[in-house]
Amino acid sequence: MDHHDGITRIETFGVEQIPDHERHATPFDLFRLIFGGANTFATAALGRAPILFGRSFTTGGLAIARGGLGGATQVYLALLRLFSEPAAVYGPASARRPRHAAAGSALDSARVA
């Protein structure tokens, strides 16, 4: 069998012990394996939640897309606020608001309503 190196190759060894000269894994490879497994479990657990709550496949997919978009928007606004200007210049003493504060306030108001 052909045992070439490559991140996208399929493992060709079976249950037998891998020879020392064929071992090329790094700690980062183990991290990717464990991280991917943890994310797969979370995706499976959260992916069946809409069905458990009695939603159809379509409404469940729309809810997941809406939640993902909302979460991405919140992260984007937080990063924009973090990297746009120093936080020390905001507040009542300076009477300044960041340029994007109106958009953030509108999103917060919509989320509460």
C-alpha cells in the first residue's frame, strides 16, 4: 500500500501497530482530532434541538441560520468596537460615542423587544 504524507489522505493502516518510520503526527494533529470531535458532538446535539421542540426541518434550518447570523453580527460589532478607537475616549465625560454605537443600540433594542 502507498503511505504518503498529507493532511487530506485517508489512513491506510488498520489495527496493526504503525512502524516508527511511518509516524509523523504532531501535537497539533492531536488537537485537531480532539477539537473536531468535540465540535461534531455539539453540532449533533444542537442540530436536533429544533426537531425536539416540534419544529419542521425548514423552520429549524431558518432558526439555525438566523441564530448564526445574529451571533456573527454581535461578534462583528464587538470587534469593531474593540479595534475602532480607544475605549478611554468614550463616556459621559467626553460626550463621545463610537461611530457604530447607533447600529449596536438598534440591535440591542431589537433583541430586547
